[in-house]
Amino acid sequence: MTGRWLAEHRQERYYRLAKRLDYRSRASFKLMQIDDRFGIFEEGDSVVDLGASPGGWLQVAKERVGDGKVIGVDLRPIRPIEGVTTIIGDVTKKETMDELRVKFGGKADVVLSDMAPNVGGNYSTDHARSVHLCTFAIDVADHILKKEGKMVVKVFMGDMFHIVRDDLEKRFQSVRTHAPDATRSTSSEVYVIAKGYKGHRPRRMAEAGDDKNRTVFTKKGELT
Ligand SMILES: C[S@@+](CC[C@H](N)C(=O)[O-])C[C@H]1O[C@@H](n2cnc3c(N)ncnc32)[C@H](O)[C@@H]1O
């Protein structure tokens, strides 16, 4: 038995389990495993799920937060799930974010992103698109996440991974990278789990280096 055969066998097992337990995707098990290991959800939490179709993560989030608010956004429609609100839209578009703010109405305890670009043949391009989607997911968190909130983001591994990790490390107290068992062993995707959101950090200010916690240098290189 080769490693590849074993990996495929394991994925097939998750696929059959999802069918049997009425989850919409194998991805449901990834989120369950992440939550079991890192403690993402608490009863009553409000959750925003980006890239939510067909709805496997929404099912798990709803089960785990009980009466908490859960909303999912995706380019594709999501079949209704009891107690869950959905939006069809592009997370990179302002109008989608405006709709999210109106429909969600308040701040979230958890922001999830399982967004993935349409993969083509060129891995570098797919990786760059994945990183691009992550930066939008982080921007959503900057607008909607509560202080001390949590975030889980999927990213395709590659040489720009540090952009996502650095962005998260600036904003959260702890940042961990993890590949759950339900992820294909041949896949390059990983999940970044960020906990303890430090508060709103407008992207433009951050890029301008206007950060009170940073050491600031004058033009002459003297410490100020
Ligand atoms: C791996 S699937 C998500 C599976 C989902 N977590 C589940 O458990 O059912 C990735 C999703 O990201 C969505 N997506 C990609 N780019 C997006 C964007 N710009 N805005 C919203 N959704 C996006 C895709 O349409 C796709 O449904």
C-alpha cells in the first residue's frame, strides 16, 4: 500500500462519513478537527463564514454555537440551513461587505474563511490568488471582529505565505498553522488559526507604519 493509496482511502472515508451524517462537504470534518484542537467556538458565539458554499462549515458552526448568529457568504448560492443567514456575493466587493454589515448587524466572535480561488494549471498563480483572498478575509475581520475574537483562514502554501502570517501576527495574540487530518495529504492547503484579536487596525494606517507599538526612527536613524 502506498502513501498515496492510504491518503485517498482516508479521504474516501471522510467523503462517505459526510454523506452518512448529512454534512454537505468533507470540509465539515476539517472545521470540527480544528475546533476540537484549538477551541474556536463557544455556545452563543456570532460567526461569519467567508467562502461558505455548499455549507459544510456553516452546519458545523451552527451546531457548535447553538443560538448564536451564523452568516455565510459565497459567490455561489447556499441551500438554506435552519438558523443560518446567507449572502450571495464576492467578498472582494464593497457592496457585499455593506450587505454583510447590514444583515449581520453587530460584531462577530469568530471569522472563518475557507475561500479558495478557481484553480488553474499554474500553482504560483493559484497561490497568489489564495493569498489575495486571505488579505480580504483579514480586512473583513478588521471591520467586524470583536476584540479577543478568533479567526480561521485557509491558504495555499507558497512563498507569499508570510504575507498572511505577518498580517495575522500584527493583529492577534496567537497565530498557529495547522493541517487537519481531513485535509488531503497531497494538498498544499493549510489553515491559520489566530486567537485574541487586538482590535481594529485600519489597513491604510498599518501600511503607512502608523503603529503606536512600533519603534519609530527619524530620517537620521535616531530613535524617537
Ligand atoms: C472549498 S469551498 C468552501 C467549502 C465550505 N467551507 C464548506 O464547508 O462547504 C471554497 C469556496 O470559496 C468561494 N469563493 C472563492 N472566492 C470567493 C470570493 N471572492 N467571494 C466569495 N466566495 C468566494 C468559492 O465559491 C467556493 O465555494
